[in-house]
Amino acid sequence: MNIHTLLETFRTFKILVVGDVMVDVYLWGSVNRISPEAPVPVVMQSHTENRLGGASNVALNIHSLGATPIICTVIGEDEAGILFKTMTIKQRMTSMGIIKAPIRKTTVKTRVIAGHQQLLRIDDEIDAYLNADLTDMIWTRINEIITNQGIQAIVFQDYDKGVLTRELIEKTIQLAAKKKIPTLVDPKSRNFKHYRGATLFKPNFKELTEGLNLHISKNDFKAIHNAAKQLIKDAGFSMVMTTLSEHGILITDGKTFHVVPTDVRDVADVSGAGDTVIAMASLCLAAGTDALTLARLSNLAAGLVCEKVGVVPVKREWLLNADISFKK
């Protein structure tokens, strides 16, 4: 099968993305002098840009690859929440899974960029877990979507902002297993050990070593494989895929492992690369590709978005221009 055939297959898929969403705000400008008030650069702002971030960037990547994402999350009843829903509609993505709550705040990450250099980031957020009532509301919505929408895969996109409670994670994985729907996890620290039974677990190297309290080198692939094997044994995952930044991606089923090296690229910004990896992995898993192909395509997609400034989704045409073939 070639990449064109696989991308066409993606058009038939619906992927549920559960997790923490945010608005990414970019303040673009130029620096020509240092402030007389403090030793900091003065940014002459030229324009502002708003983008979908967090779990919504995973959904945007899935949408850009031709599939249908359904975001399930909780946002605030605030200006940022209105902006988030407006951008979702503008991207022609459904809002059926989005719940608004007056006690929550919509996460906003504001980045100040001059040229190709990020100078500052300001985060405005609440990271407390959802209360019992909101957990019940989002679980009901997830249950309805899984039951009625013909979902091919479920992504847990965890940014430690509180949407993914332990109860919500466990109920969703149990229902997915019952329905034979594969589940993928992009974890963070608080819930690292709460995803028992997921199909594919995708920590980055920092998350893997901190989650397991390990002290190993990023290029010690055997040690990383052994850590992943232990995760598979302890948590019942089918696969663990670890992103290793400049060293690429390691994927294992607990028996054998593959390392997909990173291509030499002109890296402009690594922001959002992990979102692209999990988005591509979810579609490959739904399509039934082998583990090596899944890792190769996820690595390729992430490399392509790293050539762009800011958080951007991977484009189908970028992949079509890549010379890659694989087995199904």
C-alpha cells in the first residue's frame, strides 16, 4: 500500500479525542532595541494570531489528514471559550463533545515571537481536576459518542489541566475494550499510571523516565525498550511508543522493538510535534498498519511540522510529496 491509498482510507475514520484543549495565541513582532526600564527586548507587535491547541490540535491534525475528529472536553464560559468554539466551527469540526462550565477557565497559552524566536510564553489556566458533576457530564457525552458515532479509535490527550480524571479514563478504556475500539494515550505525570489496558501508550523520553523514576540515556535504546516492556507487563498495553526528539521514535510490543531515526531537517519549532505523532498513530492504528509503519509515518509527520513556526497541523500534500511505502 502507498501513502496515497492510506490517506484515502483515513477519510472513512472517526476519531474521538478526549482531553485538555486550549487556545494558542501568537503575538508576532520584531525586536530592534532593549527596554530602558529593564534588560529585556522591546517587541514591536505586528499582528496577533489565534490557533487551536492541546487536544484540539490533535483533532486538527486528524482533520487535516482527512478523517473526522470529535473533541470531547470541558471549557469555560468565558471569552476564550467563545473564541475556541468559533475556531472549531471555522475549521468545520463538530462541537458535539464540547461542554461549557462556568466554574472552569479555558486554557490560553500566549507566545511572544520575534522573527523565528519565541521570547516568552504566558499561561492562563486552571489545572484542578473536574469535579464529580462535570466528570459525570463528560462521561455521558463520551458514552453517547462511542455508542452512536461509529468511532474507529480514541485518543487521550493529557496536558495536566484536569479534564482527564482517573474515573473518566478507566470508564472510557473499559467501554472501548468492550466495543473493540483501540485507545491511544499521550500522557502527562499525574495520570501516568492510570491508563491500564490502553492499546498504545506514547510517552516522550522525559515522561517515560520521570514516570518510572529511571536514570537512563536517551540513546540507550535497549534500556528504553526494557522500560517499555515493564510498562506493557504492568499496565497491559499492547504497544509503547516513545518519542526521543533528535533520536527519533522507539516502538515495541514488549517482544521486539524498532527505532525510527529522525530525518535531518531544518527545525524551526518543535511545538505541537507530539500532537501530530499521536494523531497520525491513531489513524494508522485504525487502518491496521504494522507497528513499524505506524512509527515511521508518525515520525515523518512530526518532522514535517517541526519545519514550521508555531503549532501547525500536518498537511496531506506534505506526506504525498514524501517517498515512503509500507506493508499493511
